Amino acid sequence: MQADQPERRRSIRFPLQMQVSFRPNGHSAKWFSGKTLNISSSGILVQPAAELPRGQKIQMMVDWPEMLDGKIPLRLMVQGRVVRSTSEEAAIHFERFEFRTAKEPLRPAVGAA
């Protein structure tokens, strides 16, 4: 973005890189892997291992960098929609999200970036 253009986003973006797993429509049994590029209170920018079409509904799991009580892993569970997509990245708008405890961290799938 150029310096003379105002910021149009409503939410501040935080440049966090975390492991993410996702599946289109939330109905597919196959999970794909990728990583986050940034995140805000309303959406997430990811580098997926597969191109996602605009308008596609997505279910995601994101390993959270902080632990509950300093010892319990957390996972951000997201339901959202792809609002922008290229071969390099996809922007997902949150429709619903919640934090859950996780037994173990996500592992990158074969072919993940």
C-alpha cells in the first residue's frame, strides 16, 4: 500500500505465522495444510497448499502461539469464507470462531508450504 492511501481495514492485522489445517465446505474428510501470514479479529491471511476459490466456505484449525495457563495447547477453530485468493495466498473472513484446547500441535501435511 502506498503511504498516501488511507488504511481501509477495520481490524488491525497481526503478522503471526502459525500452522493451519483447513478443509473446503467443512464437509470434506481431507484436511489440507498451510500457514498463516497475518490475522485480525475478523479474518486471516493464509498460504494454503491448495488454491481456494473465492466464495468457498472453509473450516480451519489454527495452532495458537500461547498456551492456556502456560501449559495447555490452544487451537483456534474457524468457519469462514474465502474473500480473496491467488495462487500464493487466500484471505478468509471469519463467520464464526472459538478457542479449544488441543491434545497436540497440528502437523504439516505432505506438500504443505
